[in-house]
Amino acid sequence: MKKPICITFSGCVGSSKSPITNYLSYNFNLPVFNNDAIRSEILEDFGEFNKDEYILRRNERCLSILESGKSFIFDASVDREWENLKLWLDKYNYDTFIISLDLSEKLLTKLYKAKNYSESLERLPELIKDHELFLEKYSKIVNLHITDELFLERLEISRRAVNEIL
């Protein structure tokens, strides 16, 4: 019997994780764990970000999916959280498929301006550094790299790659 798979991402804020997630979920009928949705929910419920409540909800929901034993998409960047997530995935006997969005500062700046991500634009050097540090340490476990040159085909490239492992 094949192990369930967690499809996840490495990459900066706004690098196209959610569009790829939605495309893969639609094509393969996979459930999605969406980190940003939980953040939005917390802001709506409390009128401000409550870190303790966010962590509680995030952990409960992620564990619920893991306990189900179903393959799923973890719509979040693992750049700073990989070691923690990996512990959980190993505990519940999951394989992983990591899509790394290796986009240039120029393309990310263009995307942030289009999405009106002014706060993230200010943090872009820090976000790029987090991604580079992840790649330095874990590049061998990344299954697919999306670069500037592949960006416009990112959805279909991701679909084909995931199709091969499912």
C-alpha cells in the first residue's frame, strides 16, 4: 500500500503557492490545508492577530488531516517550518512532494505590486534569504523547482509532476 503524500511548497510569500494549490486540488480532488485561511479567520474573529489561537487552530487542523491518512496539499511555505512539519509527517507515515518556487527578486517585486502586497514587498530581502537558507540545507529533498523561466507554465508543470507520483 502506498503511503499518503503531503504536497507542499518552499518559496516566498506571494510566489504562487495558492494558485498552484487550487489547480492541483481541482485536478486531483485533494484536500487543502491552507495556512493563510486560518490567519484570515483569526483576524476576522478577533479583529487582530492572536498568535496563540492561530497556533492552536493550525495544529488541530493539521493533525486532523494527518490522522485521516489522506494525501493532501499543505498550502504554506516550509522555508522556516520544515523541521517541525517533517516530524509530524514522519510520525503519521507520510511521503512528501515539495515544489520550490525559486523566483527572482525582480519577478517577486512585479507579483507583489500586482497583488498590492506592500508589507511583503518591504520584507522581500528577508523572505528571499529564508528561501535561500532552506534551499542550502534541503535542496536534495525538493521534487520540483519552478523558476522565472517556467513561471507561466507553473500550473501545468506542477500538475504533470504530481500526476506522476499519485
